Amino acid sequence: SLSRCLMLHGRAGNQDLMRLLLRNGDWLDGLRDLVEIITIDGPLEVSPAPRFYAKLAEAGLYPAEGARYWGYELDETDEASAAESVRMSVNFISWQLHELHCLAIGGICQGSLIAALAAVHDSRLQLYVNIASPPPLSLPSSVRADLSTIRTTSVHVLGRTDEMFSETELMALPSLCEDAELVRHPYG
């Protein structure tokens, strides 16, 4: 049987949107023989934010309802409640990893950073996949201390023309990984 990889959506996304992004990026077909990709919705509701998915929104593919997130916004001001929400999300993800028998975890944007927190604390995981994570500095400061060295093998897929994060910000998470493979693509 194939190993399973839990892939987490980005800010104001959901599992259906994540599957669409993975399908359009040839991840689902390209990895079909190696790993089964599982997606889940973040545990918290958030207002839709089509600006994060501009091309999908222009094509009418961004959902008007059902946007979810993992417990913090990049501009969050209430540190204590953001930290509590992030920790609740990490516990939720850890439970899902166990229930779904996943040996790998990854995500895109915000989902990738939350997946990194889960990867730090789950020694069973064999792979962590980061697709354009925001820098760890965007996490609530009390949670940042939980993000230590990621010891599992990791793959970091970063765009050369990312419009949201600088090169330094994109490289912040890979620098925390012991066994990191960097993959660059020409897009943002």
C-alpha cells in the first residue's frame, strides 16, 4: 500500500481548493505511484479572501463560502488567542495524522508553516513538504519557540518570483531543517 501524505491548505482555503491546486500543479498525477495525498479542512472558519487566490477567483474557482484556516492570521494582534488557536490546530492535525495513518505532512503557504509545527513533534513522520511557507516570524511569538529543528527529510518548493515573501523569508523555514532538499520553480 502507498504511504499517505497529509497536505494542508493555505490561508482562507479549504480541502477542495487544495486538491484543485494540487491537481492543476500535477502533484496528484505526478505522485500517484509514490504517495496518496490526503487533504483536510482547517478547524477554524474565516472570511473568504480571494486576493490570496487571484487567478482562481478570476476563473470563478475560488469558493464564496467554506474558507478555513489554521489559527492565526499574518496580521493577528491578539497574541494569546492566536497562540491558543495555533496549538489547537496542531493538536487537531496530530490527531488527523494518527487517524489517517499518514507518514508524511506538508502544506502550501500558511498550511505549510502549521505542518512544520506538527512535523517537529511527530517522530513517525518520514517526510515534510513545504510549498512557499511564510516565515516562522509570522507565528505568534509563544508558538515560535515550539518550532525547533525539523529532523525528518524535507522538500521545499519555492518560487523564484514569489510576490508575497522575500527570498530571506522563503528560506527561513528550510534553514530549520536538517535534511532539506530545495526545489525552485519559475513562478510565484
